[in-house]
Amino acid sequence: MKNLPLKIVFILALFAITFYIVFPWTNFGINAPKIWPDYKLWLDLHGWVELDYKIDLEEAKKKWNYTESTIVEWLKSIIEKRVNSLGTAEPTILTSKYGNESHIIVQIPTSNFDWQNLTEAQKTAKNDEFIAKAKENIGKVVRLEFKEKKTEVTDADKTERKQIIDDAKKDLDSKEYDFNTIWNKYKDRYENVVFLSGTGTKDSIPQEVTFTWMENVTSPYISDVLETSKGWAYTLWADGKLQMWEAEKGYSIVKINSVKKVEKEKEVSTGTWVAATKKKEKYTEVVYNYEVIFVSQKPSEWTSAKTVAGQILDERYLIKANWTMNTIGEPQVELTFSSEWAKIFAELTKRMIGQQLAIFVGWELLTAPTVNTAIPDWKAVITGNYTIESAKKLANDITTWIVPAPIYLTSERAIDAKIWWDSLKVIINAWMIGFLFILIFLVLVYRFSWLLAWFALICYILITLALVKLAWVVFTLSSIAGLILSVWLAIDANILIFERSKEELRANTEAEKSINIGFDKSWSAIWDAHITSLVSAVILYLIWVNLIKGFGLMLWIGIVVSLFSAMWISRVLIVAFAPKFNKNICAFIGLKR
């Protein structure tokens, strides 16, 4: 074999590099420098949160002339984009029907953190933070609309605010949904609707939740609609002046989840000022766990921008939004509309020259540029003090958050991966025991040659895991089963090679020549077996179900690496050592001539 020493050096270097990448240094308290990501774990190995969203199809039918299935699929694709923006590993997004209701169920793994350096409390806090961010991203805003400033606030605007809280109370009384679901429903439909929750005493609870009747409340309890004020706000300006803002009046519905009496002690002084003594007195403190929906009485200062015919600009006409650079190299956001939009937009921009035309996604104001000139075509440009990143974000916000129907979070639950990890430990232990017994058996049968093949198998495992890590392939429980299966395929290839080599050695052929013939003539059988398995793996992967896909992908990677290991590692090592055993073939491959 040509360049044999160089090939051996390559094998040893490959072993060292892949071992460095794969070995869990932090588990042994070693902080080895690394420039690659950690393994990406799927739901079954990492734990996950499951979020159940109800689709408001009745609201969607008011705006869109689409079938239910089209709207549901549209929503699924948008939710997938939102979840992917979290950088998580392959979410599972399912649809479900409960009677006449359509739901989308989102399963996302909890975020990947450097768990080795975190306490249990820190892990919990990190997961809670990640789940909160996921819920905000998935359920965030439901529509795009262009608005203009109101010229006056009418009595109807004020009445509408009271109607919002009354409708929320009716929904709660129907007991169809829980308190949090109702809040999710109304926060995306109306402006200045706030959700508050927490735990505290009567004096420490925010003003809008503090009521004299709370002393006698038994939980769980949901109040009637109450006129309240949303606290006081203070702003410390740069010049050192402290400004107090007036309390925001509104309406609240309070839910008391639990009332707990806590026995405490405090130190009090008795006696005269000269001869004062201190003693401890016991007292009872009442602690409330509460949730509040607060609807401000303040109407929105913006109203839908309408044409003379009453047409409004919303997401139905938008084709795309993307960031571009203007003629002087400044980032901007360009909107492209349909021809029908162009007519509406031309009429509005002609009327509103010198005024602000705001872009809202849900009730979030993204930007409010001033109209400088009438825009007669289907494009508009938003300019301002944008950086490339902020322009990209604005374009993404406009296009990504548009959904055809409101969705409301109806339930959530967290699933621990402990059961799966326990199963994984059993699988790995069984594999290691089986691998050890097979190794002992094969060493007894094939002697020194099998030790070389065993080293090649170790290289095979390291290369496979390194590829998985560097390519950030998602690890699932089933993919680990695929990896284990591919190891046995690699062992099978070596057995075919050794048996074919033995046949040549029985014909008194020299060791190196026999090994080369054994490799060459066994290759057709190895290739046939691996190609058959590879086709099966590809079919499994194309099914596109995560549980099966992970198995197919890992089996596919393992088969390819197995072929490389057999022909480029096993062969080089065995050919390198075979000549040294010309006089003792039994010690090399277990054959007695």
C-alpha cells in the first residue's frame, strides 16, 4: 500500500481531533477551549413545554375568504417561523380538534444552557425565562394595520373601554376558559389591556389589587368588575427632577388563587423612653396569590386610516416587507403591496401629507413615519435612523407576525426528560455490555487483527459523534438507537473482510496479499448490505416525523462513516501490521494452517 506511514499519521491525527471534540471535558472538571456548539437535544432528551392554542376561526372569517384548513396550515407555518427564531431544536407543531374548536399544539424543548455550571434554582429560572419568551413570541400580536392620530375622543370610545371588561367577565362566567386564557384573548384584540399577577400582603399588593373586602375573601375567588386605578408612576429625568404621573383609571377583574396566613414575629418597645425594653410579639400576616385583568379607561390615540369609502389598510394587501439601502447608503424598510392596496394607499397618503401614518402589529406600534408625498404605486419606503439590524428587525416584525386568525393560549404543561434519560441510560448500559461481550468473543476468534478493527470502530464512533456535534444535528432517543445499529453494521463489515481474508490465507498466500484480496473481494457484499440499509434510512428520514426521522438520519450518517472506517482505517491498520505476523498467522487472525 502506497504512503502507508502518512496514512497512519492521518488516522492518529483524526482520532486525536475527534476525541478532543467529542470527549465531555466539563464532566471531569476540565475547561478545555472549544469553538464548536454543544450537542443539540430534541424534546425526548431535553424536556419540553407544550403550549395549546385555540384558533379563533370566527374572527378569521370576518376578514379572510379562506377555508379552515388553509387558515390552520398558514398559522402552523407562521408559528414554526416564530419558534425557530428562538434558536431551539426542531419543534413539534400539531393540530387538534376538540368538538368544533381547532387548536394548534406546540411542543418546544427547553433551551440549551451550560447546565454543568448552573444550580437547580438557576436552571429553573432559565427555563422559566425561556418558556416566557417562547409564549411571547408564539402568541405575539395578530394583525398588521395602518393608523392615523385621532382628532378627538368620543363618548363611544370611553364606553367601549367598559364594554371590553364586561365582555371579559362574561367569558369568565361562562367557565369555558381559564383566567389566563381570557387575558391572552383580550390583550391582542384591544389596546391598554394589562395582566398582573403576584404574591403579597394587603399593603404590598399594587394599588389596583388592594380592596378592603380582601380580608374576608376565600379562594379561589373571582371578583365582579371593579373601578380601580393602576398605581402611581415616577420618572427621574436627567436634570435630577422627579416627576409623578397621575394614576391611570380603569377597570379590573381580580382573581384570588389562594389566601395564606403566616405566623411571624416582630420586635416592639415597651416602657418609658428612658427605661425602654424590647420584646418579641407574634402576629398573623395574610398573604394573597392573585391575578388581575386591568383595562384602562384611556382610549387609543390612534384610529384606523380609512378612505372615503371606509376601506382600511391591513395585512390582506401586503405582499412582503424587506430592508434595503437607499441612494446614500442608509438602511430603510420597503413594503410591497397588491394593486388593490395601491389604490387605497394612494388616496390615504394624498390626504395625510404632513401627518403620521403609523404601522401597528396587533397593538404594538412599530413605527409612525410622516407622509411626505402621495404614493401612487404599490411600494412604500420607511426611512429613519435605522441600522442594518434594526431595519432587518422591523421588516421581519411586519412580515413574520401577521397571522390570519387570533390564537389564544388555553393551556401549558412542562414535561421532564427524566423518564427518557432513564431509558437512555438503560440503552447505553445494554449496548456497552453487549459491545464488551462481542469484543471478547471476536478477539478470541480473530486475535490481534480484531484489536485493530476495534480501534477503527472507536474512530468510527468518534467521527460520527463529531459530525453530529459540528453539524448541530439534533440528537433524539431514536437517533441514538440508529447510531447503535450502525455500529453493528460496521462490525459485520469487518467480519466479512476477515473471513474472506482467511480463505486466501488457507491457500498459503502471504499475509499482506491475503488481506488486500479479502478487502477487495468482500467489498461487493459490504457495499450491497450498506446500500440496502442506506436506502431504508433515507426512506425513514423522508417520512419527516421527528421520532422516525432522527433514527433514519443517524443511521444514514453511521452507514456512510462505517464505509469510510472499514476501507480507510481498518484496511490501513491491518495491512500495516499483517506482514509482521507472516510467521504467526494464528496470532494475527486466529487461523491455524
